[in-house]
Amino acid sequence: MNEQPRVLIDTDEEIDGLVILTLNRPDKKNALDQQMVDALHQALEPLETDPTVRCLIFRGAGDSFVAGADIAQLRERRAADALEGVNQQIFRRIAEFPTPTIAAVQGWALGGGCELAIACDLRVCSENARFGQPEVGLGIIPAAGGTHRLARLIGLGHARELIFTGQIIDAEQAQRWGLVNRVAPQDQWFEEARKLGRKICKNAAGAVRLAKSAVNQAADLDEAERDQLECRYQAICFDSTEKMERMTAFLEKKKK
Ligand code: COA
């Protein structure tokens, strides 16, 4: 029997540069198994070097985003497997993707699903979305970015609460805590993510990529280094054709 591909790749028909990756294991709530991790690496590789890509949306097939790492596989893993950081590597690859990324979440985003969502730059969710890091209930920790990315995003207090209690929060609370950028009605969550994607894709592609890179690197730099990085990236923008064309278009429109 031919199994369905774990990740589906689509280009948006209307929005130039928007690519949609669908995690496709709906019968298991898109639980992240090795096959899906491999498929994600495979999907990202050509996209990373494709200059026409301007934004990625990650979503889950069926009624959920991702209900976590595959517990059947996790149970069989031992210390040496943990040290390989399988999920950590794929989420870092997503966090470092050269263009902005959006997690479009409906239903469950638990454990590795929540970590995948926070590895993305932005999160849009449906009113029925549920987020949580229930790992400690299963005798493990959220070790694919959960202990640091979550705190950077929603603050240490909220991150500690989610991680230590394993509690699951709804969309409204996720928005209050800054875990998601937008909450949309259940029939519009994906459209809302596309709206954000459309806005990103309209901007100068080079500037957006440099802006993301600067934002990502800032956390690891001191004040002076951050300033230097901004200057270097701005220097690239100042000499770019995109900047000249866009600013000229603005000024000429004003003259008419
Ligand atoms: N790993 C492996 N399988 C999973 C899974 C996971 N993380 N999450 C869901 N599934 C499987 C279920 O075992 C079930 O498989 P089956 O039909 O062969 O029995 C299928 O997906 C559907 O899930 P089900 O539990 O029947 O759906 P539900 O609507 O009753 O509950 C959840 C949904 C998400 C609340 C529940 O599946 C769950 O708690 N999953 C685990 C969440 C978790 O702890 N994630 C962190 C892992 S570190």
C-alpha cells in the first residue's frame, strides 16, 4: 500500500512567494514521527535556497495542528537518542528559515506541536486551538526548544507555568499570554494566516529576509554588536535595487 506523504507542499495560487507546508498524518493528529521529521528536512532543503520563496505557512491536515512527538516512538528512545536532538534540529532549521514563517493552528498544538508553533515567527490560531507542553506528565521535558523559546516568547512566568504543570490553555488565553498573534473564528483560521502571509509577501523580499536575520541574531549579541549588525544590513538595503525602485515609486506617485 502506498502511504501518503507526511508533508504536502503547495504554493499559494494567489499570493506570490507564499508556500504552504501541511503536516499530513491526520489519523494520528499529525503526531511528529521520524518519517515526518525526515519529510520536513526534505521539504525545507530546496525552499531554503529558492529566492522566490517569501513566506512559509505550516499547518496540520485534518482537525489538528500537531498533537506532539509520536509517543510510541518516544517510548523506545534512550539517552543516546535524546542526545541526537532529532526534533530540536528540525525546529532550529525552521526557526532559522531565511524568510518569515507562520504556524496556522487549529485543534491541538501539544508538546512538539507547541514547540513547532513557537519555532515559527508568527502564530495564527482558530478559536478551537489548544496549546500545552504536557511532557513532564510523560516523564520527559520539552527539549525541542520548549524550555527556552517559550520563555522568550511569553515570559518566564507563563512558560514555567505551562512547562511545570503541563496544563493545556485555550486560544483566548494563548493570545492573552502572547503565545499567538491572532485568533480567528473556526472557519477563518487559515484565511487569517494567509492574510498575514499576503502582507509579508508584498514587502521587499530582501529587506524582509535581512530583518528576520537581524531579529534572530539579536538575542545572542551585545548592544554594540546589534547596532553594527543593523548598520551592515541597512547598508545592503540602501544599495539595493528594491529600495531604489520602491522609494522612487512612492515619491513619483506623490508628484502626480
Ligand atoms: N503520539 C502518538 N499518537 C498520538 C499522539 C501522539 N503524540 N497524539 C494522538 N495520537 C494518536 C492516538 O493514539 C490515536 O491513535 P489511534 O486512533 O490509533 O488510537 C489518534 O492519534 C487520535 O487520537 P485520540 O487520542 O483518539 O484523539 P482525542 O481527540 O481523543 O484526543 C489528544 C486528542 C491530542 C488530546 C490526545 O490524543 C493526546 O493526549 N495526545 C497526546 C498529547 C501529548 O501528550 N503530546 C505530547 C507528547 S510529548
